[in-house]
Amino acid sequence: MYSLAQSVDIRGAAGEPLPHPFKGLSRLEVEFLRGTFSLVVAGPGTGKSLFALNLALHGNIPALYFSADSGAATQLSRATAIIAGSDVKEVKHRLLEDDFEDYAEVLGKRWWVRFVYEARPTLADLEVTIAAYFEVFGCYPHLIVIDNITNIDVGGVGDAESFTFSLEGLCEYLAEMARETRAHVLALHHVTGEHSDGMNPIPLSGVKGKIGRVPSLILTIHKEIDGMDGRVLHVSPVKNREGFEDSSGQTFASYDFNKANMRLTDVDLAF
């Protein structure tokens, strides 16, 4: 039991915003606060993993990325392209040719960004890995990414109702993890069927399983593709306990997606 004055001393790093490259989201009062849990929600292939990877690699912060949805070759190629500004096709080619020495120095600077590639990690796997991170580096990650939340093995799920219940319970578990480790825990998640093409703003009601109660922040992502195969990602804060929110998804910050180097760059206007 703590007084308000004592709460100042026990807060620790909780509430501190992580450095991030998304200026448009900052204008919409979106920050990724340590000690809190968030969801990034989008249809398949829209860009939620790229969004999370750009966040994890920005600022060289201690980060732990559970990449259940993508293997090492994919994440290494994308991460190298983002960090070095290189063409991802050239990076993949050099990886396959075992000619990666030129990237060693730049990758070495991200030494405390760590990836786990188990396809179906259990809650025990998460806990052991986070404990191991603390043992190696003497601190917990400032950012923990779960890609995707539905890849976490929480035991047998027999029907739609128990599936939703298990996701709700997993969200509560991840929120507790954020509070105990003072990390920002960011989980990626899917949308309901009518939003799966990712071409229109996704409201809070479009979150699969209706699990919007627990996260402090929920961002949905839809895409815009021009005639030249360019892509813009629109990121909507549909829930935000610490700032602006628009549950309709119609208010968003926009980012050009560079298909060559996998980077996201702010479009000047936030709609």
C-alpha cells in the first residue's frame, strides 16, 4: 500500500515513452509507454510486422522480438535493409550466397535487440526467455514484441467462445508482463473478415475476437496502393488511454513504405 508521494518513488521507468520514428503518431498523441500493453491490428500482408520492426530497430533500445510469424531469414533480411538502408533483394541474395561480412558492423550495433523464432511459444517459453535476457544484459527489454498474439500456445481451444476467452486472458497476462518488467509490450493481431483486405480504415470493432478491453493502446493499419505499386500505410489510434483516439479508425497518420529498404517515412499530413 503506497501513498501518492510514495508512488513517485516506486514508479521506476514505467510511463517513459520509447523513442520512435513515427512523428505523425506523436502529433496524434500516440506514444509507446513503458509498463503498458498495446495491440497493432491489421489484415494479412498489410504491414503490421514491418511497423513493429521499424519501432524495435529505432533508437537502439533493448528489445526482444518474438517472431513466431516469420523465420530468421525473413527478419534478418528486413532488419538489415532497415538498418543499413540497403535494398532488401540484394540483402537476401547476399545472405543466400553467404556473403554478409559487409553488414557485420552495422548489425553489431544492435547487439541488444534479440529475436526468438519459435513458431508456437508457450507462456513458459516467454517467461524463460525474458528471464534469460535479464540475466545476460542486467535489465529487462524496454520493448517486447509478440508477432502474432494468436501464435502463442495457451493450451487447447475448442470453440470460438473459448478462443476469445483465451485471447482475453492472454491480453491480461501480457499487460501484467508489461507492468512487472516495465517494458512496453506490443502484440500484433488480426482483423475480422470484412476488414481482411486492409484497404479501408479499420475501427475498434474490427479487432478480431473483440479483445479491446485490456490494451492501453490499439492501432489499426490499412493501406493505400497507387497505380505505380507504391504503398502508403495509414495508422489509426482507435483506443488510447493516454491521448487522442478515434474508435472509427477514420483519423490516422500516414507513412510511405519504401519496398526497397523496408523503411516507413512520415507523410507530411495526418488526416
